[in-house]
Amino acid sequence: MSDQETTHFGYKTVPAADKASMVAGVFHSVAARYDLMNDLMSGGIHRLWKRFTIELSGVRPGHKVLDIAGGTGDLAFKFSRLVGPSGRVVLADINASMLQVGRDRLTDRGVVANIDYVQADAEKLPFPDNHFDCITIAFGLRNVTDKDAALRSMLRVLKPGGRLLVLEFSRPRHEALSKAYDLYSFRVLPLMGKLVANDPDSYRYLAESIRMHPDQETLKQMMAEAGFDRCEYFNMTGGIVALHRGFKA
């Protein structure tokens, strides 16, 4: 945690020490219907965004992979197949409800042999130095209070030559798309949250948290300042989502 006294929770300014518990409340509320809402919100396109993330991961048999904010296990499921019996995947999430949903879902899909589940804070990862070949965090960094601390923590536990992949909502590249995206986010999303999950407030927070997240160039610079090498990003769906990649020298 940084020494800042306040931070953003969506558009609200809140004590920095309170943000983690407030975010936890949001995801505890939405955990049971998280997958359904993801499909509805993105029209299923989130599966293509994650597929591209897998393609850029470079993960091979025998690798150790850490999926932070792994939620319901979409990426962890793919990685467990790629690393095989000689590799290891750690599904980590700060939220116990999301972690349990992920564990149940992967167990139901027969993934038991090469995966571990760890409740962990991205800012203070409880793993050894130079341990993982690849780290992913999909749609989770924007919810972290001290993003700089989290990036440094990820760098520490990566092996030299290992890579970090950050998949996150970002800034649309065109004004017309940006306006349509705002209308969708602040009108349609909360309504969808109310009808499907009976929780419009949580989905309003999710829309606000996207707007408060650093844009593509800013996040690229943050990764470089944390110590990552060869930082770059790839815009998808007109910049609504971006995949950032950086390596540990």
C-alpha cells in the first residue's frame, strides 16, 4: 500500500485503506453470476480477448503460470492444458467468493492435478522471487488500490525472461465509439446488472472503475517505471480493451 490517504472507488474518493474491502464487497455480490454477466456484457467477445492473451503468453509444457484476479478460471483452464503434468498453474484472487467459484468451476471441468488456489493481494504476492514464467491479470488491475506496488510485486516473482500480460478495459480510439461506449456503460450495463444479477450498483461501479483506469500509454509507462522491459500494448475492439505485455530482463 502506498502512503496515499485517499483513492478512487469508481468516481468516489474513499480512504485508501478501505478500497480493498469495498471492491471485495462488489465481487462477493456478483461472483455467482459473473460468467453469465461477462457473456451478456461483451456479447461473448471476452472469450476472443482472452484467447489472444493465451496466444501471446508463450506458455509451454513445464512452465509455472500465475493468473492474478483469476476469478472463475477462464485463463487458468487454458493454461493448465498448456503447462501439462510437469507444469503448475496458480489461480490467485483477493476475493474468497470469486476464488471459490473458480475452484468449483475448474473442478467440475476435471482440472485438479496441476492447479493451486491462493487467496492473495496483488500488491503483496506471497510467492518466492523469480518463480513464474508468466503472469496474467485479466480485468483485475483497475480494482487494485496501489497499481505501482502491484506491478513491482509481479516483477519480483517473475523469472528473468518471464512476461506479464495485463488484459484490461481501456480507452476507445475513436470519438464516435467512445460516445456509444459511454452510453452503453452507464445506461445499459446497470440495467443489465439489475435485471440479471439484481445488483445495478456493482455494475455501475464496474463502469466507473473502467473510466478511472490509466489509458494505454499511461499503463505502458507505469510498467516501464516498475522495471518491465520491452513494454507494448495491443488494442482490441477499437481500444475498448487493450492487452499490455512486458518482460523481466
